[in-house]
Amino acid sequence: MRIVLVGFMACGKTTIGQLLAARLKQRQIDLDEEIVAREGLAIPEIFSRFGEEHFRLSEHQALLDNIGQDAVITTGGGTPMRDDNAACLINSGAPVILLDAEISTIVDRIGNDRNRPIANKLDPAGLEKLKASRQSRYERVASLKIQTDQLRPEEICDQILDFC
Ligand code: S3P
């Protein structure tokens, strides 16, 4: 069974993806991890050495290479922003689930995490603006949106599995 998770940074894609994969006894493919493995560098180093454009190309390739896999596929927060990636997600035939959260939850979770170069250069207002600018795209590619703030991880998985 294929399931794709999308959403802004720190909305729980990777955590929920791991749980879902365990419940379904399936592989999880995390695009960020795929990129790190391909490049042999952590995400902040990819950004600082080669720039965001290079990261986005690598992300695009990782999406194309993995979208057909029978797995729980977790994307990066920026993955649906490229038009070709959005088309790939919409046409994948897999349920695409949007995990959403309040900006206060996101700001708390990101905290001092140095592994997110896009978030690291933004203050809370900047993060909120970026999320707002991306929101319609997330909603366009997804077939189900889950507001996660008040839910336990197991409940989020239940909702996803009920839908799929
Ligand atoms: C990004 C989100 C990150 C990662 C990269 C860029 C973004 O993934 O792909 O730092 O542009 O929103 P997460 O959503 O898993 O943090």
C-alpha cells in the first residue's frame, strides 16, 4: 500500500510516517533521508555548499525515483512547491495526506533545531508567512487534511488508515 505524507516543516510527517509504516509492516521512504544518502551530506551542508536550487533538484529526482514504491513516502515541506512535483503527487494514484498544525506548535517544535536551513533564517512571523504562502499548494495536492495539534500520533494514524 502506498501512502504519501505532505505538509509544512514540523507537522509530524516523519514521525507519523514511521508509525504508519510500522502499523502497515511497510517500508518508509523519507525524501530528506534519500537526498542525504545520495549527496553524502547533511541538509544544512547541501544548502550551504551547493545552494537551495541544487537541493530542490535532488529532491525532485528523489521524488521521481520513489513515488512508485509500495511504501509510506514522507516528503519535505518544500516538495509540493515545484509544479512538476505537485503534478507527480497528484497523478501518483496514492492517497496524499496533508498533516497540518498551528504555527505556534510548529514554532515550538522547530525550536533550536539547526537541521532546517529554511526555518533557521526565519523568525516566527517569517515562518507563518512562508506557511501561508504554501498552504494552498499543500491543499491542492492532498486528498485528506488532518489538523494534528490536538491528536495523539496513534489517532492521526487511525484517521489516515480509515481514509485509505
Ligand atoms: C524544507 C523542509 C525540510 C527539508 C528542507 C527544506 C522546506 O523537510 O526538505 O530543509 O523547504 O520546507 P521537513 O519538512 O521534513 O522539515
